[in-house]
Amino acid sequence: MAHSLTAEKRIRQNAKNAARNRWRLKTMRGAIKEFLDKLAHGSAADAGEAFNKAAKLIDRTAAKGVIHKNQAARRKSRLSKRLKSKAGSKA
């Protein structure tokens, strides 16, 4: 248990920041799932728009320090690869 006011404040800040980070991860994962759904069932144009949204959220999540920048690059690369393969198979 915290004994000082600053330790109690730090506990409150940690809880608030952890909740915010969980929200950022959940939002990012939701955008990725939406992209994958549109990739499987939608048109290539819809998938492209969903990819742009997901990539933007991945970059923002990495910028905030929730995920590492290399993880963000890897995720975007893999999603981009799937989008290109879908576009190539339709052509």
C-alpha cells in the first residue's frame, strides 16, 4: 500500500495510462479485424480504405509507445502483403 501522496498519485496515473493503452490496442486490433473482414468479403477498394485506416492506427499506437516501432512496421508489412495478393488475384 502506498504511504505517500506522490505514490498514491502514481498509482492513479498508472491505472489511467494502462486503461488508455488497453483502449489503443483494442482500437488498433479492431481496425485490423475490420480490414481482414473487408479483404475476405468486400471489394478491393473497401479493403484498401480499411488498410489505410488500420495503418494509421498502427502508426499512432507505435508513436504513443504502446507497441514497438518494429512491430508496427511488421504488422503493416504483413497487412500490405495480403492486400497486394488480393489485388493481384482479382486482376
